[in-house]
Amino acid sequence: MGTSWGTAFFMLVASCVCSTVFHRDQQTWFEGIFLSSMCPINVSASTFYGIMFDAGSTGTRIHVYTFVQKIPGELPILEGEIFESVKPGLSAFVDQPKQGAETVQELLEVAKDSIPRSHWKRTPVVLKATAGLRLLPEEKAEALLFEVREIFKKSPFLVPDDSVSIMDGSYEGGWLSFTGQLHGHSQETMGTLDLGGASTQITFLPQLEKPCYFFNPVFYSYLGFGLKAARLATLGALETEGIDGHTFRSACLPRWLEAEWIFGGVKYQYGGNQEAGEVGFEPCYAEVLRVVQGKLHQPDEVQRSSFYAFSYYYDRAVDTDMIGNSVLHSLSPPVCDNLENFTSGSPFLCMDLSYITALLKDGFGFAGSTILQLTKKVNNIETGWALGATFHLLQSLGISH
């Protein structure tokens, strides 16, 4: 079913790593794509497609978008999306680049099954890698990207110049602004919080004065503050040279735990504090607090704006079977103070929930009573930067006018 842009308006805008603020009056790559003076109504005519790969730190995802457009110069309507993903991400194949590229080939088959053969040659395909590959040595990352380019060259789709690249962090801080009847009959503008494996983003803007009018959006993106990167920082692994034979311990883990974990192609040994060490919420929170305290900007807007929270914010709430409770910080104490009895698919659950609490309260400055809207999709579309990037791609190729 077609999604009216009068009901949901998706927009990707540029953010800047480490607390640089961009405002709407600057000339940016998306100028002319999203028109501030109009809300296109539901139209239908020519159909076209776009394929966007999101190569993240924890997995590779494919978005196959279907658009319809009637009048050149107006914003096309998003009619639907096919979404699939594979794990682990490309960065896990740091020493097996050909094997990593095979995961992309697997997802390309999804695109072939989703797009009519008659449209293949004029459907662009692009892969943008995010924080996971930005953290790798340049030569290792380039070897992975080279193998993906070879896969794309053999595909039946349109392969633009620079079709495979590492996306600058300033473009990852995408935001979604929603107008129309999201909550009853009221019009509301929502900020967004996105927590990936290697980076995190917060984006917000003031209340809209009239439908589809955007002004002064503010975006922050922080590399190294994603959930999995924060685990390494909490364990002290980022400060240790020569990790071979070293076991990293934390009060956030069960005492009995002895395990290994691979992130970014590196294997880490980790475990709980042994008999003499403390465990539980308070000592765990003290550990994660050192990761965020004083290192992130605390905007005043978090005290008066509503926020959607995506990605790992949502996933960790699901892991506790408490998705209905959107005050995430309330989940940390019962999980952390019952580490010996709590069963979970992830031994990091206490650490992750404590980090999320510290990130929101002590990092971004949210009040302890803040209620977040936790979700994976909005209007059945996966959230994130990929949609806005696809619009930009289609316009730059002259496919969307």
C-alpha cells in the first residue's frame, strides 16, 4: 500500500561527528530533494526502484525501495520496501574479504527476486559502510570494499561511480520527522535516537509551525559510542596494548562467566569479577559512567522534545521481555542485581542496559523519567539513513526529477 508523504515524511540530513552542529540554512547535498513549502499528495505513474546496502558493524542490510512519481520536479512517493539482513557485518571478515563479499552477493539475490527484470538495468545499487569499517585499518577496509565492487560489476543492476564506499559519519546521523496523524489527530515532530554497534546519533528540531516546514534541525553523531564499542571501553580493552592472553573483567558480568567475543575481527577474552570483586548495578554503572561522562553534548531540547529510539535501544528492551516499558533505565537494576539468576541470550545484557541508561541520562542529559517511543519501523519502513541516501542517489542519476 502506498504511504502518503502527508502522513509520514522521511528525511535524511547531514550530521557532524563529535558535536559539530549543522543548521538548515546551510547548503547541503539534500537541497532540492525535500521541498519545505509543500506536502506532495498521493500520486501514481512511473515506477522505479533503488537498492541501498547498509554495511554496519553488526550486520549487512539491504533496502529495496519502490517509488512512484507522476510530475517531474515533485517528490516521489515511497510505495514499499523489501528489507533483509545477514550477520555478521563486513568488518568481521577483515582477513577474509572474498568471504565477506559473498554475504553481499546473497542479499543481491533478494533484489533480483523483488524487482522486475525489465527494471534491472536502470535500478542503481549502492553500498555504504558505516562505523564498523571506519574503525578498521584503511588497507583492510579497502580490501573488503574492493571485493564488493567486483560483486557489483557482475550484477545486472546499474552501478554508479563510487557505488561502494565508507560513508562519512556526518551523513549517518539521519533523522525522521513525522507530520500528520501519528498520535490521534495531532501533528507532532519527533526527535530520534539511534544506537548502532560502533556509533550513536541523536537528532531533533523545534516544533513545526506549519505542516512540512523544517527549520534549524540539529544533529550529533559520535563514533566509538555505539553499544559494542562501549563494551570494549567499559572492559578497558581500548586502553590495553597486547590483548593476547589478557582477560578483561567487569562488575557488569556474572562472576562465573569466562568467554570470548569477536568484534571488528579481533578476539577478546572476558569474564566476571572473581570472588573478591563487586558485581551488580551500582559497581556496573560506575564502570559505564566513565565511558560517557563529560564526553557528549547535552542539548536543552532533550528536556522538551519527544523522541523515537531505534536499533539497540529497541533490541535490548525486547531482550528483557519488557518492550511495553519504554523507560529503559528502570530495567537495569533488576537485571544487574540478579546476574547469577538472570537468563539471557547475551551475557552483556546488564552492561548494555547500564550503558544505555548512562548514555541517555549522563551523556545526553535526559531526565530520569523520560519516556521514549521504542520501535523498529515507522509505517512499516525500516528506520535509518538509507531512505534519504537513496533519494539523493536517484536524483543525482536523473532517475527522480
